[in-house]
Amino acid sequence: MGPGILTGFQKTWQVRTERPVSYDIVCRHDLFHPDNDALLVTQDNRGGSRRFVVVDSQILVHYGAAIENYFKANNIDACLHSFDAGESNKSVEQYLAVLEGLDAFPINRRNEPIIAIGGGVVTDLVGFVASSWRRGVPHINVPTTLMGYVDAAIGVKTGINFKHHKNRLGSFSAPERVLLDHTFFQTLPHRHLLNGVGEILKLAIVKEPELFSTLERHGNDCINAQFQDSTSWEILSVSVESMLAELIPNLFETELARVVDFGHTFSTALEMQDDLDLLHGEAVVIDMLLSCIIAWQRSLLSRPDLDRIFSLVLSLKLRLSSQGLHPDLLMQSLIERQHHRNGVQRVPLPMGIGSYCFVANIGLNDVTQAVIFFKEWLQDNYHEDGS
């Protein structure tokens, strides 16, 4: 052995720690009333005097003056940063724009949380900003859409789109608080209200048969009431609790077979096509119906249950389209999801209403036959006005 060669010096150091995750999801009304301290509370109850607030531009139109008055009345120096929160702005460019604004308005690292007020695009983007600014600062989510209320804002996933791939860049970053106020839905455009109904329906089909029945009986009334009545409150509560029941044991997606991925296998390819102009929930509904057809083709789902699901989608007047339903494109989406799920498809399919299984062998023929069925059903039952 040559000179200078050391032998026997091998050692391994193992670092193992657990970082607790704790945040509150709080239902409150009148968040911008000066006496309401919900937006001021921090985990250590030692909130600083500055807040960087990222607001959907449409929310700023309706509530901008109230937001400014709220912080002024509470002696908080607030910087309001707004942008148009469409899917196209869930981008690297918008992420950098928010960082530029934050850099020009420095906040303390621990007791001056960033506040996100808007739909899923805003809370996803702001969460990613918060996770990367100074290696992580606290943030508060205030979802103003039904989609954000029952889904996007209540978990720990953040992200932005990259290279025409949805949420390709992101992180797991728990909010400090999530403040839920369904009165925001009163200023929500009807289409965006229905967009959130798609995520509620997802849970109803594969997890919550009583929620499904409630939607059959009262879904239209709740939509017409903009989810402000008592039945709507029950639907919202069940939806949040059902989602959290799935998220909490698997917060960082250690387990990749996730029932909440129902409707999220083919939808990513559809909603990333700009010419289709599909919102997230709209793409999810189309994905769910295709998945239900595949389940029926495999004798996992009965024809009466399949018809019941399609009938509910029709009765709720959810937006449907056959545009962009090319089997090859859908298979590309499935392959991409397979990479995301560590090389296995893990596609959740319904086994009757309220139960599910995972499959790992969906092929081009399955998708092609499902598309043919869906297009024929659409032609016979659906018109562009939703009737």
C-alpha cells in the first residue's frame, strides 16, 4: 500500500430529528372588521408591526379599502401586493415578482407573517414564497374561493407551474393559520363557485356517500344560496373534515397512494392547455367522469352508480367539455402522474359510491374507450350552456 493512504478511518454520523407541525384552521366572519384580531394573531402572540399581504386583484376590488382600513386601525404597516390570480400567473415570473415586492418591504423572520388572501393560485404561490424566503417564514392563508376553502388552502402543499407542468416547483410548508370565511363566496363569480363544487364532489364519490346524497337533494339550493345557508355549512364542514382526515396522517405524502388524487390523473394535462380555458375543478370533474367510466368498464362500479354520478354532475350544471380529450394526451398525463407517484400508477377508482380502490394497469385502450363513451354521452345529454 502506497505512502499516505489511511486505512480503517470509516465512520457514519446519523442525524435524526422530528419537527412538529401545528396550525389552526379557524372559521370566522368579518375578518376585516377592525375589532377582529384573527389576522393579527401569531403563534407566539408577539406579532410585529408590519405585514406583507398578497391579494387577488379581484378581491382588492371588493375588499381593498376594508383591508387597508383594518391594518391602519390596528397600527399595522401593511404592504398590499396584488396580481391577477389566473392559472397562467401561477408562474416563476409571478413568484419572482412577489419576492421583489417582499424584498422592498422587509418583514421580521418570525413574528410578521406573510398573508395570502385569494384563491388556490394565491395561497399556493404565497406558500412557496414563504417557504423559500429566508429559508422559511410564517404565512397565513385566507381562502376567498370555494376551491381554496375545501382544498387548496388547508393543507401544506405549495407550488407554482413550470415548463407547462402544473405545480412542478413547490414545497411542503405549513401555514401558521388558515382563516375560513364563507361570506367571501357572495362576491365569487358563479363559474368559480361551481369550480369548487368539483372538489366537494370528488370527496362525495369516493369517500362520503351521505355527502353525495346531500348534494343530490340540496346541491342546487346551496349553489343558488352561494353556500350561505345552514345546509351549505354542513356540506362545507363535512368537506373540510373529510379532506383533513386524509391529509393529516399523510401530510408530507409519505404514502403515495392517495384517495384525494381521485380526479387528478388526467386533469393536469387538460387544465394546462390554455386554449381549453378550463379551471382546476372543471378539469377534475372531467377526469373523475373518465375514471368512473374506466371503473365501470372494469366492473368495479355498477351502471346504476355510474348513471347516478353523471346525473348529479348534470343537475349541478357543472361545466363539461370534450375538447382536448385525446387519448394520447391523457396517457401522457397518466405517465407523468406515474413518475410523480414513484413509478406506479396508483390511480384511485370508485368501487360504488363511497368506496374506492387503487389500480396500476390502466392502458391506452382503457382511456380510448372511456373517451368514446364520454363523448357519446356528452353529445346525447349535455349542451354548452349546461342544460
